[in-house]
Amino acid sequence: MSDQVRYQRARDAKVHLRAILPPGLELAGIGISLVDGRTAVKVNLGSAPAKELDLPKTVNGVPVIYEVVGKIRARF
């Protein structure tokens, strides 16, 4: 599979993931990243999600990585 096809699959997974994430999740950002040489969707969270939330680990075969990064603020 070419890099372009992998990137397009990750973009499609990112759009789909945004639509299926549960409401109330504090998102700081969603992007595409390389993890262990594989294309993945990276979800940055403003705070830890409630333990009862079942967040997807993959979307359409693309891995999803979650990281709590805190609130994103402008720095001057």
C-alpha cells in the first residue's frame, strides 16, 4: 500500500472518528501521526475521559492513539 493511500485512509478514519466520539469528551485536537512506522489518528484530550467511556482503538483498520495533553492555550 502506498503512503498516499495510507494517508487517505487515515484522513477518512479521522473524519469518521470525529463523528462517532461521545459527546462531552474534551478534545484539544485530532490529527494524523506516525506511530511505530504506521499511520494513525492521534487524539489529544484536554482532560482524562470518564472510565466508563469505551473509546475506539481503531477506525476502519487505522489505529487511534489517545493522549491527555491538557487545555491548549495561546502563549504570548
